Amino acid sequence: MRAAMLYGVRDLRIEDVPKPEVEAGEVLVKVKAATTCGTDLKIFQRGYVEKVIRLPTIFGHEWAGEVVEIGEGLDWPTKGMHVRAGNSAPCLHCSMCQRGKYNLCENMIWLWGAYAEYIKVPARMVLVNMQEIPGHVSYEEAALTEPLACVLHGVEEASVKLGDTVAIIGAGPIGLLHLLTVKKMGAEKTIIIDLVEERLSFAEKMGADETINAGKTHVIEAVKQLTGGYGADIVIEAIGLPATWEQALRLVRKGGTVLEFGGCPPGAEIRLNAELLHYGEVKVLGAFHTTPLHFRKALNLIASKTIDVKSLITRKMKLENIKKAFEILSTSKTEIKIAIAP
Ligand SMILES: [Zn+2]
Ligand SMILES: [Zn+2]
């Protein structure tokens, strides 16, 4: 089968690799759509080898497709079913899983290999993190279940409430998914901060109430001005840089919550003013990945159009052009998500 193998920084090649053999409990899916993701882009550009990826590997982790082969011992799914799965499956047994912290599972398995004709879903993942896609939902939209699931986990941790003012740093795919989600959770005012004017106007089209160009405006003053001098109730960092993690701490009101969502490079540290936590009672939260429950919720919210993810897909390309797709994402100011079709 054709697959996009990642060997290293910007070294992404289309190759013929053996079609995976299905064993007991496993499922083979014909990939119909796979979407590009900020994490993929980071790995492509900077070669971050995270805990979850070992090179060389077939690249990509957001996908949806049609079941073509089923291993022994399964009475679900069925052949021809439209499904999505992964990109993770917790063990349900470790001490984190026992505490319900499935996203922090000590024995998490990860699935990479979306940019290919076929993808094999491991037995554990079939059981805990594979869903049938309703007929009216496109494969492209269903592929966005993964990033939305991560966002749902984060905003639940941050306890966004009806009437909150929410400031989001970053108008990329993750920032925009946060925007769509917190609006549905009842945010009264949303403020999006980015350096790229085109991204800010896209965010406006997606419903952002206020936008701030951090290259042209003093962000802290602008946020204060938009919040009666206090700062936002909730600040979400959706970029993954120490500088913006620190900036987020300066945009929140007393008693507010900062959700540091974007993953920083390994070893990164930030400075945190102790007075902010003590006298200001600011809550600072991290959020990592997501849980099977949130994957289910995310797909349901996409299916019901409660969170309409369609407009985030700004381009469709063929698997053969995958490298070009990532080159485009590296430089483009307007592309959000590219859907790749084998
Ligand atoms: Zn992703
Ligand atoms: Zn576990």
C-alpha cells in the first residue's frame, strides 16, 4: 500500500509498504480522509520526537475510514462500517486509569499511520476508542474528532461558565476549536490574539467577538480595555511557547483561570509570579491529550453540528502531495486544516 513515511525533519516520503496483516481483535480500515494537525506540523518542521512517536513511521494521526477486515473474536465493528479510532487507548488498569485520569495512562498506546491507504487499529483501541461515524457525517469532519476531543478535555478542566470572557492566544486550528467550543459553553465575550492578520479575520468569521494583533497592539492593555480593566475570566494558551504561556498569566483577572494548552518544547520552563497565585488566586492549569469519553463526545458534537468543524478544512489534497501539503502549512497564513485523501 502507499504510505507517507516520516524519516526526520522535512523528510516525508511516499513509499510502498506492506499492507498490515490483521490479527485477533484487530481491525483494518481503508483510510478515506486524514487531516493535518499542528502536532504533525511541529514534528515535520522541528523534529520533536515526543513520547508518542518513533521515527521512521507512517505519519498522521487524525483520520476516518471504512472497515475492510476484521480480526478473529470481534462481533463489532462490521465490514463496510464507517469508523474513526484513536489516536490513543488507555489501559484501564494502571493507577492513573483507576483514578479516571485516562489521558495520563501509564501504559497508553498510540496510533500513527493515518497518511496511508490502510491503517490497522490495535485490539485495545478497537475496544476503548473506536466509534462508528453516522451516515451524514463526512470522513473529513469525523477526522477532526481527535483535536476536538483534546479541546473538550481542556475546557472542562478549565470549567468555562456561562457569561465568561475568554481570551485565546493563537488563532490556529486549536485556538479556533477552542473558540467554537467556548462559545457553545456560553462565553459572553471571546477575544482572540494572534500575530497574523489573516488568521484573525478568519477567527472573526468563526465568531470571535474581539481580535488583537499582538504584533501591532499591546496585548495586556488591549485585554484590560476589553474587560473593564480586570483581565479575562479564562485565558487559553493555544500555541505552545514559553513566552505565550507567560503572556497568558498576565491576561487573566483575579480569581480567574489560565489554561496552558499548547505543548512547549521539551525542557521548557516558565516564570510564574507567586503573588499572582497567592493574592490573585489565579488558577493555572495544564491539559494533556484527552480521554475515550471525550472522543465520543467530540464525534457526537460534530455529528449534531453543535460544533461545526467543516469550515476549518480549508483545502483537500491527495496523499501523493502530502509533503507539499506540509510545505503549504509551514508558510500559509490562511490554511487551517488540509484534508488528505489516499
Ligand atoms: Zn491532532
Ligand atoms: Zn492506564
